[in-house]
Amino acid sequence: MTSFKRRIQIHLARRIRKIYNNENLYPNDTIRTSASIFRLALRDKDAEFILMPIKDKRILKIDKKGMYITLQKTILEITNHQFSYHIEIGFGLYTKLSKSFDKKLDDLSSEHEKQITTQMSEGLRKILSTITE
């Protein structure tokens, strides 16, 4: 009975390892190039960041270049006005790319939050100065 349980444990461990550690043994040029495109698109000043937390989907939209880049689980999809590329990437690369997307999104949201608080404080100072006059 214990050997049966052990075989099941080994089998499940192998399946889980295969699912979450699906790093390509031979990362090819396509995967490297697509990751570079994603990283460069993060730096683009015209990029719109769209986060869909329910579907765990991250979307970069660049209207001026007619480009959409979608990162979902271990799939990186790059779409422009002519072609659509569907590239399967490893889990490690997915986590790196998703963390960089999340960091950039957090930086942008904190920047907007600072702008809003400064505008509020300036508005309140103006109101205070008009009341005290």
C-alpha cells in the first residue's frame, strides 16, 4: 500500500513540476525577441497599461504603433496591424515579465496619486486664502 502511495506522489510531483517548470530546454531566438519586445513596450511613453486581475491578463496597448501585447499565464501574444504572434514562454520568464509590468503599473499609479494630492492641497490652500481675505 505504501509503495502505491509513493508512486502516486512521484507521478503527481512530476506532473506539477512539468506544469510549473516548463522552461524551454532550448530557449530560441523567438522567445528572446518577444521578451525584448515586451520590455521595450513597457518603456514606451505612449503605452497604455491594462490589467485584468480576474483573468490574470496583462495588456500593453500602443495605438500609435498599432500594437497590442498580451501576457497571460505562459503565453505572450504580440499583435500588430498585419500579424499576430502567439508565443509560449516558460513560467520563469512569465514571472519576470509580469513583475516588471506590475512594477511599472505601480510606479505610474503612484505618480498619478502624487499629482492628485498636490492638486488637492493647492486647491485647499486657494480656498483657505479666499476665506481668510
